[in-house]
Amino acid sequence: MRDELTFAHQKATVVGHDMVGRTNTYRLNTEHLAAEPILALSRLAHSFLSRLEEHSAKWQEPSVYAAVFRSAATGRMTLASDIDLSWCEPT
């Protein structure tokens, strides 16, 4: 019975934890219902930059340089943050 409860708990856990020596290790339970949304959240920055690139490629005159900077570039955004962008048009 104890083994069954341990197995059931492991299946219900979103993130598993183990110790390897003195190091904490974590693993995502990809069988959990919340795994896919968690993975999507982990890819938000990449998704945003990809969409920004796709959108700017459709402009009649594409920019010669574009940059994301400050908290959006460093991954330190908060609820109060904005997204700082710099676009350079061809001369």
C-alpha cells in the first residue's frame, strides 16, 4: 500500500525533486496535465521575439537593426515593466 501511495504521489507531482550528492535536482513530470502550459510559459521570451521578428519582416521597408533592451532583454520583467525596443530604419 505504501508503494502505491508513493507512486500515486509521484504521478500527481508536477516537479520532482532529488538530491544527487549535495546538489538539488528537479525534473518536470511531463505526464502531468500542467506540464504543457508550464513548458509554454518557459518559452514566452522566445515566442515573443519570434512573433516580433515575423511581424517586422512584413513591413514594406524592413528595419536594418532592432534591439530589445532593459528588463525585457535580461528576463527581469515585472508586472509594472514595459518592453523597450529600438528600431533603425534604412537611410
